Amino acid sequence: MTTYPEIERMARTMRRKILDISHHCNLSTHLGGGLSMVEIMATLYARVLRYEPREPRWAQRDRFILSKGHGVLGYFSALLAAGVIDEATFNTFQTNDSDLIAHPVMNADLGIESSNGSLGQGLSMAVGIALAAKKRQRAHRTYVLLGDGECNEGSVWEAAMSAAQLRLDNLAIAIDYNKLQSDGDSRQIIDLGDLAARFRSFGWDVHEVDGHDVAQLVAAFEAPAVLGAPRAVVAHTVKGKGISFMENNNEWHHNRLTKASYELALAELEAREPGVPEAATAAL
């Protein structure tokens, strides 16, 4: 079983790859929301999901849907770290004729279960997949990652009601609750109040965690199932996590990583590696 330090190491690798490919493609990318979801994705792909990296169409695999489709940097870096896609494919991101563009495009051979661009669609699709698995008596589970801003969409709540009504205890979601969206502070745009309480009121089994704490994420995903209840992991995160000048800075929702900003971000990541003296990090 994958240990917490191994998951944390995978997350660090993913952050480095996110910076590398954002700089390499030389285009504006969704860095903030990609970085906030890293620990969630590392936990899923290193420990929670059942899948075969070299057999992406394996019938018994768990299904994962990225509903906040603009979070592809966190998604593709997880697929790379998990061995589902290779380095050569990853390095085609945002290039002509690439299968890896700014939002996921369904491609089972690359482990991408769904296309997503319009927000609020992933959970509805997941409800259908989970219901089909129930009816066919299949053991695989379905997981979805949503954004908190995405939860402004009415379709999310239609799907949430349906999942509880249909008793889909083979369905789990994680909400990347970074409290920012494209237009600003999520609470000023549509205040969702107590998001955990809201899902609980819809009949979900809810776990509220620090979305950058691997131990808390593992405990939430691996907690004993509640019969008939879909699971919601409300993960409090920091947009742009890991890069101080990006953290909680909505300018990095979608922005271009210049050579100077790339080198600054990379130096900061390297200074935060385990074993690096604290003084080195403070000097940045």
C-alpha cells in the first residue's frame, strides 16, 4: 500500500511537472486551480483508485471524471506520475494535434474518461456511470473532482439530489474548495455558505478536510462506506498552492509563466524539498 510520504513525493513531482509544461507550452494556462488540486489527485492516483496503468480500458477500473475541466494541469501531471501517459505524450500539451489540450477530451487509451469544458456536467455523467454499475452489479467505483465555483451551477445540485435518491454509495466526489473562481472571490459571486452542511442536507456522507493534508484525504476516501449514501470530500485548498506569489492570487487563475516567473517558482519548489535548510526557503 502506498505510504503518505510516497503520495507527498508524487505531489511534489506533479507540481514540478505543472511548472515545466506550463513554461514549455509558452501559453497562458490554468495554473492556480491546477496547483490547488495536486494533493487530491496524488491521493487518488497513488492510493485510492483501482486501475492498470498499462491497461487503461480494464473493465474493472474505477472511473475518474474531472468536472472542473480547466484543472487539466493537475490531471495530466497525475496521469504522468501514475504511468498512465508517458513523458512524450505529456510534453505535447497545448501543441498542434495534441490529445492534451486546455480541457480534457475523452480518450480511453490515455485514461481520460470524459470530455469537460462547460462546468457542472461531470457529476451528472458520474451519476449515470455509477447507476449503470449498480444495475450491472459491477464493483468499480466512480470518482469526480469539482471546483467550489463550479458548485454555483444548478446541474450540480440536480445530480447531487439524484445520487442520494438513487443510493449511489459507489460514487464519491472531491471538491477543490479554494474559494476563488475566474471572476474573483467565490463567496462574493454566489455564497454557498457551509458547503459541507449543504451536501449533508442532500443525503451525502460528508468529510471535511485540509485538501493539502494527505493523511486527512486518505482517511476521508477510505472511511467505511455509509450504506446507500454517496460520499463528498470537501477539501479546503489554496489556489496556486506551493508557489508563494501564486497562492490566493487570482491573477494566476489563467496566466502565462514567463522564463523569469518559471525560474522563481522552480527555485521556491526546490527550496521546499525535504532536507533543505529552513533558512534557504526563507531567503526566497
